[in-house]
Amino acid sequence: MIFNDYVFSNRITVPKEVCKRLRIGQKKNGYTFADAAKKLLVESKERPNDPISKNGLEANMQLLEDAQEEIKQKMEAEQAVEQFNSLPPEQQVAIMNQEGERAQDAVAQE
């Protein structure tokens, strides 16, 4: 589902608290972000020329987009940790040393 050049995922489910904020109810298996976006669009199509409805849709879609981005960042961080943990200890140490050197260089440049 695409809205304003942003792609809502059909694989990531919307957290319950976001569904409550958007007032879209709950499904047994939960809504994907694409499902939630479609549901918000359907509700808005009932009053396409109403500026209040349009502003509400924009705000809700932005909330949905922000929630998806937050979840994607958490998923990517978890995946990076899993990849790091799967490395042999000597590679982990080498990476940690590289990151330490980068941090020192950044402090020195300030």
C-alpha cells in the first residue's frame, strides 16, 4: 500500500496501542501496516472534500508511518545484534576495537 510516496508494509503488524490511537479496532491476527492504511483510506473516502477529514487522514497516516519506521529500526537493530553474536569472538573484538577508534576520532575532531 502506497500513500504519498511511502510504502506501508504488508509483512509487519501494527502494535495494538497504535491501532487504539488510530481507532481502527482489532483483528484476531492484527493488522499489517498496509491493511491499517487501507482502512484509514476507506474511512476518509466517505467525505473526500471535507478538509477536516483530509487533515485527520494526513495526521493518521503520518502516525502510522512513524510507527512503522520505529518498528523497522528496532528490527534492524535486533538483526545487527544477532549477526554480531554469530561472529567468532576474535571478529567481535576486532569490530569493537574499530568502533572504539571511530569514537575516539569523532571526539578528537570536536
